[in-house]
Amino acid sequence: AMLAPHAWRQSHTALTAREMSRGGPFWRYIAPILGPPWPNPIEMPLYQWIVAVLARSRPDALHETGRAVSVAFFLGTLIAYWFALDAIAVRPRHRPVFVALALTSPLYLFWSRTFMIESTELFFAVTYFLAVHRGTTPGARARQGAGWGACGRARGWVGGRDKGPPSAAGGACAGV
């Protein structure tokens, strides 16, 4: 029931990744769902591109590759989440509780194994928070702060292209 209204998105994402693995374009990617004209951009196809590049060696394993990339980004999110908890001064002995909550959340577990960009976007959202936090923390060395600021701006740029106005507004509020 949870996937029913979103099944088309998995198909859209998988078809886009398949077309990219066959050499299709990145920016005006082809989504053969609605018919000509084929381009039907919904999001920045970073996830689809990663899946396409990894699946080129085994094109018959596109589905498995897509799910593996989603799970890998979810695991990467847990690592970034640990550092984000440090950034907001959660004691090290309490951090495993928060990570365990993420690991036992049915929503996180469900969406992190689908052939969709959601776990990738969650990873970039948490790393964006880290970059902005570390780039704006008082006492950070100027050079280090500039590096984290550039990372935050790059992440904001990607987010602005991926989910449009919500990420762009978040980037504007963060001052990057």
C-alpha cells in the first residue's frame, strides 16, 4: 500500500538509468514513458547516472545495481548522521540510540531499498547540513571553513537542481 501511489517513480528512475547506461544524455535524459518528446525531467539524474555507470559492466543487473546503490547511500547516511549528531553536541554514548532509531524505522528501511533517488537525496541532505555547520562554526580556520563552505554550496546547487524550490530555499536560508 505504501508503494502503490509511487510505483511509477521506480519505473521512471529505472528506465532513465537504463537509457543512460546505453549512452543516453545526462541533462536532457530520456524517459520513455509518455512518448515523444522523450525528455521528462523530474529531478537531477545523479542517482540514475551512478547506477548507469556501475551497471555498464553488467547491463542485465540494472535492477540489483539500483537497489545496491540505494542501500549504499543509506549506509553512508548513517555515517554522516553520526557526525551530524556530533555537530549538534549529542554525546558519543547517546549517538547509537539515534542511529538505531534510523536503522529500525520502517520508512527509512523501505525507501532505502527502492530503485529511487530518496536515499541518495537523504545522504546529500545530511552532508549538506554538516558542510554548512562546519563551514560556519566560529573558530574554524579560515581555509577549512572556506572548503566546507564550497562543499555546502556545491551540495545546495545539486539540491536546487534535484528537488527545485524546497532545496533552493533551504540553501538561501543557510546563507550559501
